[in-house]
Amino acid sequence: MRLAICSECDKLGPITPVLNEGGLCSICWSDNHKGINNNLNEELTKSDVKKQISNYIDSVEFRGKVERIVRDRIKNEKELEKKVVDITKNVITQLYKTLWTRRGMWQSQLKNQKT
């Protein structure tokens, strides 16, 4: 055990690094984890579990993790990048072909006026 200032109560006391990564004294650490222990001892219903999962999925932390993973995968995988380029190219080509073949429908609607 080592002595340090608690990050929650600002008192000097023993901090156990194995159990306590947040820099809390043993009193603050046990107070913060009483609720967790009670939840572990309770029986959770399916709706409770679904609610907790949906809350986590909707959280900013989860969204950030997923965005970071997707961004890294897109940057690092050339095959995926090639597929994205091909799909984009095909969509743009199809759009212009459709606009050209159906230009009679929208061409008369265009006017040279300020909006």
C-alpha cells in the first residue's frame, strides 16, 4: 500500500493500486462500489438488462469507440477503400444517367432566376 491524496475526498491515506486505479482512498472506493455490489447480488430482469444495454449503446463513449474503430479500419484496409470508391463511382454514374434520360421532366422546371 502507498500513501497518496484521494482524488475524491482530498485526504491523505492508503491507496491500494491493485483494487483502485482511480486514486481513491479505501473509504471512498468502498462507498463508490457498494452500489455495484448490490446490483450484482440482485436478480436483474430482461427489461433492466435491455435498458442498461440501450443506455450504453446510446452513450457518447460507445459511439466514439465505434467511430474510432471504423475510421481505423477504413484507413488501414485498401480493399475496403477500393470497394467504397467503386460503389461511389457507380452511384454517381447511375444518377447522371437517370437525370439525362429523364431530363424532359426536370429541364422545363429550371429557370435563370434568383431564388
